[in-house]
Amino acid sequence: MSPHSAAASASASASAEAGPGEVLRYTAFSTDPEGGNPAGVVLDATGLGDDAMLAIAAELGYSETAFLTAPPEGLGEPGRAFTVRYFSPKAEVPFCGHATVASAVALAERAGPGDLLFETRAGTVPVTVTEQDGALRATLTSVEPYVTEVGTQDVREALAALRWPATDLDPALPSRIAFAGARHLVLAAATRARLADLSYDFERLEKLMVRLDLTTIQLVWRESATVFHVRDPFPVGGVVEDPATGAAAAAFGAYARELGVVPGESALTLHQGADMGRPGVLTVELRPGDPRVRVAGTGARIPDRT
């Protein structure tokens, strides 16, 4: 596809190239700047140390900000491969899906759609950006995932922190810890109303998550065979809730396949953010013979504040 796409041309007319250390703002998993999950994107983070990156992320206040620098030697095509680090307002995280999508869209606006490679703390993450109906859509491929059991007492503590009775869990979707770049505890709500009512003990849940090395709690309600609604408390990042969580979506795809919730070849639709007033849509693809999970979504530049 031509680099001179409609989306790339529109971006070029709207803003110049990002300078060193410049923080851009994009939303992921929506074409509406008021929807999806906002992320900070620093396309040239050369020279920024850990403290500086953390300070930028904290000042911006989004659930994550992505910082791009030169790739390891030999990784990918020049200009289309990068080292990426992700910081929440409180800490660095090994991988962030929505900031990956946001970064890929920002790069595609400048260099055109196509293939990208991101070297993250979790491993190498390929991303492909395409243009569909004038919108840029990024598909990331996760690192190899895993799913593990979680202790009964840990589930009880999570429910207590969430203020959920155990009877509000869906017995068809058992609790597990799933990883596809970061660890997430999957808890399934029996009803949409239960999922919609989220008021939890921030410090208590954060303490449990630190002990279990969790990035978010992936709360899920199943609408149909391939459609799910999800929410992601994120107290360890200093954020009450993440509006659209690509890393958790990838982990959930691994969970759903591992437990036989869906076939090994599936396309799942995850709705997230509606309860926060920032609706977004994440597509999760499972392919036979490939343990990795693909997560796709659109993205859009958030206009500068006036």
C-alpha cells in the first residue's frame, strides 16, 4: 500500500515530524479521539533516562506512554524497527498493547502503512498497519503466551477487593492467570450488570496484584460465542481503570483457547471502555498452529489541547 495514503496525508498536513522527546497523544482501539484508550507516544526518546520517562508518563497521566529508540542491531528494516519501553504513571511495564497500537499508527502516519518490529521488555512484537476506509488499523502479534492456575485464596482476596460475592462469577469461565507479554488475572462475571458495577478497594487490590506480579485484572462477561465485554482495573499503574487493554486482550485470547472456551481458530470481539464513556473495540485472532495471539484495532491522533 502506498505510503501516501489518505490517512498519512491527513496526518502530514496536521502536524510536522515529532522532535526528540516530543510527547504525542493518540487513542487506540477507536477512530474517535474521545473513545478507546489514550496513550502517550514519544517517537524519539533518545537520551531519556528511566526517571525522565517515568516523569513524562506521570505528568501525562495516561495509563501508559510508549518511548521509542533505536532497535537492537540487525532487527528489522531501518525506520521500521524500534526498541519500545512502556511507563505507567507509577512504574515501567513490560508490554502494553494499546500504546503499541498507538505508536504503530503514529509511525504509519509518517512513514506509511506496512510492517513494523518492536523490541520490548517482553520480547519482539511484530505489528502490521493497514489502511481501511481511510482509517489506520494496527495488528500486533504477541509473544508466546501461557496460562496458569491461580490459588483459591488469591481469587477470594481479589473478589474481596473488588467487593464481588463469589456467586457473581461465571462458573463456565474459571479464574486463571494469563500472560501474553504481561500477567493478568482473568475473572468472569456472570452478568453484564455485575461487570458494569465496578467500585473496588484500590489499595487492597494493588497489594494483591503486586504480590502476584499482575499488570491488570481482566474482568470479562461473555455476550455470545465470540463477543465479550471486558474491564481492567489497573491500580499498580496508578490508574483506577484502563479503557482498552491490548495486552490483556492477548492474554485473554490465550486463556480462551487454552480452556476450550473458543476453537483454536477464532476471531473474538472485545468491547471495552463503554462503562467509562470511552468505548473501544479490540479484535483478537487465534490461528491454528501458532501459539501467539493477534490483537487488532484502529487508532487516531488526539488533538492538541487549546
